[in-house]
Amino acid sequence: MHLEINSYERDKNLFFQKHLENAKMPGVIQIDPALHPDHPPYLEISTTEGILSAAQMNVIEFHTWNATKNAIGKPDRMTFDLDPGEGLEWEHMQQAAQLVRVFLNELGLKSFLKTSGGKGLHVVVPLKRLRDWDTVKDFSQAIVVHLAKTIPQRFVAKSGPSNRRGKIFIDYLRNGFGATTICAWSARARPGLGVSVPLAWEELPGLTSAARWNASNVQDRLEKGNTPWSDYEASRQSIVPAMRTLGFRP
């Protein structure tokens, strides 16, 4: 996990924190350094106390890995972050997310949807912990490259604002070791304090923006909670059949 902190001592600048260092935050602990040798220990927050402690330290965003500490070498999800170019109409984002979902279905992969709380949408594929980081990342890249070649008027596989004008960059880099994605139910450190919220695919046509929920109105959504993702754990799957279908070799 890493945290995005609003530091009033730094003229309200934001900074990311992946390590505890000298900070004392009850409920926020360091994971075993042996999990990533020659690197400072990462943070873990697994209790309400830890979340409250982080909030008291002006933490705004919570970002999580695609793996957990008990199997850090084997990702348990594959994430596609749909990042729109400047001025792209929201309708195109909705259509793009559906296109990604359809293609993943064709590969035999079930996916789940959440808002980013900013401008984009996240399509998340739950995985069985079978493959290493490089394999999962390279396969996610192959999926994105295929979509960009097949539907070039919609998608690009290259990052950078100049590459996605009027299009959508599907960010597969979230699937690399040490990369993180905004956690569901986390606020975003931007005007309006949008919140990342899990959705049912059936809700996408009626969604008005990726920041539909924010710190002011998310309470209305909490009653539904994680229900749209209720079968997430039961949907964990191997990517091997999908790799064969796409003709991908690690």
C-alpha cells in the first residue's frame, strides 16, 4: 500500500508515502522486509484503527497492490485503468469500458468495474495466484496492444497526453511489481474529492461520470456497498486459457 498525504507544512503540497520511516501511526504497520529485500519495508493497513490513524495524518488517497503479503510474488488481480484524453466525451468512456469487458469475455475472463473517482474507469480481473508479475503484466499489455490495433480510433497503448488526444489509454502498467491502484472507497486528492466506487456492469449506462460519488454524497452509496462485487472472490480465474486464445506466450 502507499498513501497520498496532504501536508499543510508544505503549503498544501501532496506527496506519496510507501514506507513508515519515523512516523508513528497506530494500526499502520510495516510488512516483513524479507518480502522485498534491499528495499525499505512497505506499509500495511488492515484495521479500522489504521485507517483512522492515516486520516489523522492528512492521508487522502489509499493505493493498493495487485497482490497481498502472503503471496507477494503472485498477483491476484489484473487491472485495466481507462485513462481518457483531454476533452473526450463521457459516452465514449462508457462505450470503451463495455468494449474492454466484451473482449475479456471473449478471452474467457470475467471482469468487474469501478469508478476511479477522477476521470477514468477501472476494469478489474480477479485472478488465481498462479502466475508471476512479469507474466501478468506482459499479458495485460498484449491485451491492450490488441485492442489498440483492432480499434485504433478508440484506444492507444502508449501513455502520455499527446498520444491519447481524443482517445483512451488503457493503462496496463498498474500490473507491474510495486505498482498500485486507487483503492475502492478511497477519496481522490483533487477538486470535489471524488471517491472510487465498485459498480455492477448494469449500472454503467446510467453513470454520469467517474466522479459520480464524492466525499459529500458517497454516504448514499454505502448502503449498497460492495454488493456489485459480491461474487468477486468466487470469480478468481486462471489466465492460461485466455493466453492461449490470444496466442500469447510468456
